[in-house]
Amino acid sequence: MSEDISIKVSIGGRKYPLTVAVKDEAMVQKIAADLDKTITSLKENYAVQDKQDLIAMAALQVAVKQATKNSSPAELSVDSDLLSSLERLVHKSEGLV
């Protein structure tokens, strides 16, 4: 059985506490860093300033990139846990403007 640990990830200039399996910590940190990098890129290249929109757009880009990297187009499916996590982040970001 895997142990869970509490970590904090920074996305869009805010820190979010998460509980993850020890074995997943590096992956979660990498995805959070990828999200943060994507948010910065979107903000620099598009006229989007709303943080909620930036986080949602970045989350979608990162999720699609991960899904296509790991599967053929016929095998693509949406991970409900990932979607739930992304939805919580977007809801937490409301009011950041």
C-alpha cells in the first residue's frame, strides 16, 4: 500500500496543498511546473489576463499533451480524477483577478 504525503504546488502564482502518493510526488510536481510554465506562456502570447481562464486553458493544454503522449488517438480517454483536480483548481482560482 502506498503512503500519502502532503505537498504544496505553485500554479499561477498561488500555492495549493495536495495529498498525493509518495510514488506520484515527482509526477505531480512536474505537471504543476508544466501548468505554471504554460500559464506564463499563454499570458505572454495572448490577450488573456483572467487567471481562471489562464489556468483552465493551461490545464487543458497540459492534459491533452499528456494524453496524446501516453496513448494513440483511438485510446484517448479522460481521467476523471485529473478532471476533478483541475476543476477544483479552477474553482479555487475564481476571484484571483
